[in-house]
Amino acid sequence: MDFESDLLRVKKESDCEELATVDAYGDDEVATGWMTCLEEVLSGIDSVKVLGQDVRLTGFDIERENAVVAICRNGKKIARISLSSIEWPKLNKAQQLWLRAWTRQSKN
């Protein structure tokens, strides 16, 4: 088994949390684990909607208080957007599950 295929085989939000935080010590490493998993799971998505506008998804980063955010570009403008504020294109079940798991975890 490899990491990438494990990410797509998750069945429950708790599976996502376990994969994202395995061997993580401290909040910084937990955030990095989530970002790494979300980057991989959402890697094929190039365009999302923010406030009804199509924008380019260029990557992910970690903000204050260890929140994973999407880096979006519209022309020369760049914004760091909460994942829950994005309108995502049609996602597969694993992608949906990962986003739900992140949203639940980030509220704790």
C-alpha cells in the first residue's frame, strides 16, 4: 500500500483524521499533515469558485492558528481562502469526505 492510494480508500472522517495526523506531534505538525493530505487529494482541481467567480486554485498553505487555506488567483490578484468558503467543482466521494473531515476537525 502507498500513501496516495490510502488517501482515496478512506471510508469515514475518522480515517482521514488518522491518516492526516499519524506521527504528528504538536499543532504545527497536525496542520502540516492535513495540508499534505488535502493537497494530494485535491491535486487535480485547477479551478474553483469564490463568491461566484471562477478562480485558479494554485495551492494550499497554513494560516494563523494552523488553518489550511487555499491559494486562489484571479488575474494578478491572489487570495488565501478558507476551504469552507470555496465552491468546489464536482468532487469524488473521497474528496468530499476529506473536506468534511477537515471542516469538522478545524472547528475543534
